[in-house]
Amino acid sequence: MIHVRKYIMNRWLILLFLSLLFATSCLDDEEEYTWVSIDAIQCMGNPWEQDWLEKHDDNYDLWHDLSETEKMDVFKTYYKEQGVTIYDMERTWPYETTCAACACKRGDRFYCYIEDSDVDRMLEWGFVLDYPEE
């Protein structure tokens, strides 16, 4: 009878060990996330806008008919097509004055919450490490 109890206890210990091993291995696979931001520029010079215009026969009037929510969706869709998922996003207007030249900032800033594995690509595309103020 003692041998049966030891056998059962050993089986439970092995199952417990395997469960803990599996649980800790899952923790290692968790993604880490980071905020990045980019300032938009004038004259539809941003890559997400240029991509959208190209797909819509350069119809500027159609772009101006989009709501702000739809324009944010264009932004997210563009980066999704580049292989970057934006998990959270905010848009602020940190500049009170801007210049009208096409290379100038137009006044809005996009904050994107992305996986750490995508940060280097976003930095290459002009984003900076930054987070929205609460």
C-alpha cells in the first residue's frame, strides 16, 4: 500500500512540475509594448496619406470628406499593411503655430502603442520613443 501511495504522489509531483514548467514557458512568450510617436507634416506628405491617395486616384476631395476617425483608421491600416499592429493610439495637437511649407509639421502628433519587436522599424520610419501625457 505504501508503494501505491508513493507512486501516486510521484505522479502528482511530476504533473505539478510539468504544469509549472509550461506556465513559466508561456510567460517568456509575452510581448512587451512601447509607445512611439510621429509628428505629421503638411501637404499630404505623410506616407499613410500618400498611400491612401495613390489607392484613390489622387482624389484630394475624397480625402477631405473623411472624418477624423476614418483618417485615424487610414493611419492604422497603413502601418498594419507594413507589418506593424497598433494596439492603442492617441492623437494630440502640441503645436499652437506651424508654418505652411510642405516640410513643416502641421501641428498634430500620433502616438502608437506597439510591440517592442516593431520599435526599430518605426524608428527607421521617423518615429521617436515617446508616450502621451495623461
